[in-house]
Amino acid sequence: MAELQLGLEHGWVLTAVVATVLIHHYWMPYHVISARKTMEVFYPHLYAPPGHKHEKRFNCIQRAHQNSLENQPAFLVLLLLAGARFPKSASIAAAVYLLGRIIYFLSYSSGRPSRRHRGAFMHAANLALLGMVGRWAWELLQSAP
């Protein structure tokens, strides 16, 4: 059975987890709430109603946040698993992913949905995390009696 030992470098993985929560649950919602107020899109509407004067722009902001939240659980699982075995590489991948998420959010929030692709490099970082988890799984399977 493999034993997991945590070192100082695992602190960067935990820092990435904290950054993820701050970005997804504080920074992005701040922008959505601000847009909701300035563009007058009131609850209970999740998106601007059809015909609203700021429909496209607000919906882009809301959708950028929603997409980020939809992808956050898989990212966190990959980060924590990859970070347990490859903490430095996983932390670097997480930083690249989060930078991509921020660029994605800001670009999509411009009201021009095609700009969201500017943050697409985040997917390479996510694939790197997936590769790390896959490699660790392979290592564990190879060490089985």
C-alpha cells in the first residue's frame, strides 16, 4: 500500500484551492452582483429577460460565472488528487488554469461571447492535471502484487 506524506510543497496545492474558492465564489459573484445592479436585472431572474436592454451583456457575465462553477468540481478533484502525488506540477497547472479562468471570465463578460476563447489555454492545464492523476493511477496499478 502506498503511503502519502505531505511536505511544504503541498502548501501550494492548498493555496490553489483557496484561490479557486476566492475567484469562483467571491471575485466572480462580485462582478455578477455589480452587473445585476447597474443593468437592473433583478431577482428572481437568473438571466436578463428577453428584450431587456442589457440582455446580451448581462447574460454573458452570468454565463461566464455559471460555466466556471460548472467546471469547478472536476478541477478541484483533479487538483487535489494530482497535488497529492505531484504537488509542484499540480500547483503550476492550477495557477495556469486559474489565470485562464480569469481571462475567460473577463473576456466573456465583455458581451462578445467569441472573446471567451482567449482563456482556452486553461484546458491544457486541466488536461495536465488529468495526466498526472492518470500517471499516478498507473504507478499504483503497476505496484500491485
